[in-house]
Amino acid sequence: MADSQCPVCGCKRFYVKNPEDEFDVCEFDCVDGRPVFDPEMDENQRPDIGEDAETYCNKCAWHGRFGELDSK
Ligand SMILES: [Zn+2]
């Protein structure tokens, strides 16, 4: 499976917001259609990102469901 990327700018880095605190964001790279968190992030703090998770591009204003990401 190819990498998923932002449909607008092609960036492969995204973030999700903490539903309880929108200023608390969690960045990840999208590899093979799956979120890959930074190794230094505590496993207990990694959010569960499903198809319906609201996902934001790290570079542009795009956001949408994680499942909408382009696979090319
Ligand atoms: Zn983008």
C-alpha cells in the first residue's frame, strides 16, 4: 500500500487534536496508510486514530477524516 498524503499539498505529516483540549495536538507521519507517532512519544499518550478521526494537515489548512487521505 502506498503512502497516504494530504490531498491538497501532498504533505505526509498530520496531527489530531485532543477532544478534551484542542490546544493539545498530537503529530504523526502517515506511512502505509497508518499513523506513525514520534518514537519519543509515550505510548500511553498516543491517541487511537480510526477512519473517522478528524485529521489536520501539518502544512496547509486541509482537515478531514483520516479515512479520506489519498493513497497514491
Ligand atoms: Zn496539506
